[in-house]
Amino acid sequence: MNSLITESLRYWEPRRLAYNAALALVVAGTMLYHHAPLSTLTWQSAAGLLVAAAIANVLYCSAYLADLFMHLSDYLQTWKRYRWVLLAAGTLLAAGIFLLHE
């Protein structure tokens, strides 16, 4: 079980940077689209962004549950080839939630 967790960490943790970068681009793009300068950022909106970022990272951790479950299945090799789909879908979902909330 220890090696499964280690392999899962090795796959998902470096990709967390790409996930967070993609979400940061969505936030920055939204601010640019609405022509909102940083001076209009209030403490409440900044706190809201921090809470949203924390929630997004907690949700990112749910990928570990799927990954560990699939590691214990007979579909491990297929999963390893296609788990990037979970990353892409999760990133799009998080970006979509932000855009719909905004």
C-alpha cells in the first residue's frame, strides 16, 4: 500500500502546479476581461479568492481517492494511460465553477 501512495503522490503532486496555474490564468483572464485593476480588489474579494483556492485544492485531493481505487483494480495499466483525463476534467470543472460563480 505504501508504494501505491508514493506512486500516486509522484504523479499528482507535480501536476498540482499546472492545475493551480490554469486556475490562476482563469482568474487573471477574468480580471482582464472585466478591466478590473488590482486597486479594485477588496479584502473581502481577496479573502474569497483565497477560500476558493483552498477549496479547489481540497477538491484536487479527491483525485487521490480515484487513483488509489484504480490502482487496486484490474484496470491499472489503462488507468495509467488515461488518468490525465481526470486531471483535465477536474481542471475544467474547477475553472467552470469559478466562471459560473463569478
